[in-house]
Amino acid sequence: MSPINVDRIAHIVLFVRDPEASAQWYCDVLNMKITARAGDGPYKGGVFMSFGESDHDIALFKAEEGATKGKEFEHVGLMLKSTSMEDLRANYAFFNERGVEIAEILDHGVSVGIYFYDPDGHMLEVFCQRVPQAGGLSQAELNRNQGQADPTSL
């Protein structure tokens, strides 16, 4: 058995064109707070952000000039604390009010997610977990439905 026992994704670091502008977007759209700014050194100008308890959940570092960004990964999934579809609909309405570019809404059986883009083209997902993760229930359902992802509306 492997000694690795990952509990969750602790943080992600994104290269962005303008860390301060992107940080403001993450504050406005995802209700994050800035916890620190990088001083001197290779990450000078970087911004560290949190959803609440963590020292940082997302860090934003300045990309090199001319770098193609937004395609380093497929997407980052952000589980909402609430399991209410009404809360997910409220998130959707909020995104629309803010002019957030929505890619799609998918029903995975275990969850329903809104996929959207940040100002640098990184795709993110906020999702409502519908099948409990405890006791392996969500893993069993995802296996049963073979990871289906059907387009849906809210």
C-alpha cells in the first residue's frame, strides 16, 4: 500500500497576465480574500488567496510576456459547501450578473457543475455535490454511470 494518502487538493497556482487584476476578479466572483502578496524574489507580485480557513487555496503569479495561458489544464473543480441546487442556481445568476463567461453546465449524476472562465482563460467549475462522498457512495455512483456528463440547464 502506498504511503500517500491525499485528502484534497490543497492549493493551485496559476500564471496570469496581471495578478492584481485577476485577484480582484477572484474576490468579486468567487468571494475569495487576499491573504498575502509575494515580496522580493522570483514570485514578486504574486497574490495568495483563500476561500476562508486555508492560508491559500489559489495563488496567482505573473506569467512571462507572450506566454499562452489558460490551457495548462482542463479545469479546476471547486466544491460548494452547500448541496442545494437553489444555491447553485444563485451562483449561476450571480455569474451572469457579473458577465462571467459560462462554458457549459453539466450533470455528472454525482454532481452538477457550472463551468466558466477566469480572465486568463482558465476553466473553473463550481459544483453542487448531489451524492454524498462518505462511505464511497459518490465513487460507486460515478463508476456505475461511467463518468457521464450530460449538458443540463439550471
